[in-house]
Amino acid sequence: MGKLQIEKMVLGQVSTNCYLAVNTQTKEVILIDPADAPRRIERKIKESGLKPVAILLTHGHFDHIGAAPELGTLYDIMIYAHEEEQEVMADSMLNLSANFGEPFGAEPDMLLSDGQELVLAGMEIQVLHTPGHTKGGVCYYLPKEGVLFSGDTLFYCSIGRTDFPTGSMSELVRSAKEKLLILPEDTKVYPGHGEDTTIHYEKKYNPFLS
């Protein structure tokens, strides 16, 4: 892992994993899926003396984007999301916030495409477009650190739901098999919900992908 330290906060109504990917040398931090509770995230950042540089969203569902607009403004940093996810983020029916009593939308500042490479907080990040849970869902792969942030595409022994707007089971299975299971087997996987896993474990035991 080298200079990367990963802090996990479980936030919001459906226990979403928000990750802080910290460069321990520079104290720069990338916020991945800031789900909810901007004050709690802000407090954690302050207590740890971190410097936020970007917000990366794996997809546009309310439980992954809730605190993003406020934190983006607070720290004057950009929100990154896939180019096909704008509509889901903006529409309270598509992002499911309307179903949970507080409709809202959000707007990305930077649109990403499949295969794009970013350098943030001194770390190289590959954007893997993995449609299926939503049409613009992505995973973020850090090859040098051997880490994958898989959002709601791949979970421990499971995959994301596909019964929401823009979802597709066949697309999700294809995404996971063709984009994720080809990664090095020792890649550590940090999903949007639940416990972390590895590519090796999911190749061997995930019933949806065998």
C-alpha cells in the first residue's frame, strides 16, 4: 500500500461506505462516495489534519452522493463522476432520494470516461466504467497500491442490485467479469456497502460470477 492509507466511515440510512484515501506523506485526501453527514466527515478531516483534493463518486444514488455538494463547496474541490451518470445524480427519482423522503439532486464538476487516468493526491487512478447497477457506474482502480473502490458493482460474495432505474443484471455481470475479475488477484476491493474483499476471493467464491 505504500503511502496510501484508507479510512472507512459508514454513513447514512443504508450504511454506505465512505472512504478517505489518504496520502500519508502529503496528508492529501480523496473523498470517495461521501454518503451523508458532512459535519462528521468534516470533523474527521480536521481531526486528522487532512487536505481534501477531490471527491470521487462511483455512481449517482443518493446514499453515495449526499454530502458531496456541501463538501465540494466547503473545500473548493471538484466532484468527479462518469459522463453517463449526470442524469441519475440530478433526478431525485433516478437517484432514489425521492423514495427516502428528502428529494435532492447533485451536479458533477468533472465528467469521466472509461479508461481515463487521473492523478490525485499523488496517486494514479484508473476509471473503469462498470454499468449495470446504474448506467454510469464506475470503479476506481489504483494499480500501484493494488486497490479497487468498487462502489455498488462488486461486493463481498455479491454484486449490486439491478432493479433500480438504468440498472441491468446482464450488464452488471459482464462489467464485473470483464473489467474487475481480470485485475491482479491480490487486488484489495473496497465496496460501497459491507466488508472488503479481494479479486481472488470473488473469482473463487462469488456465486453471481462463477
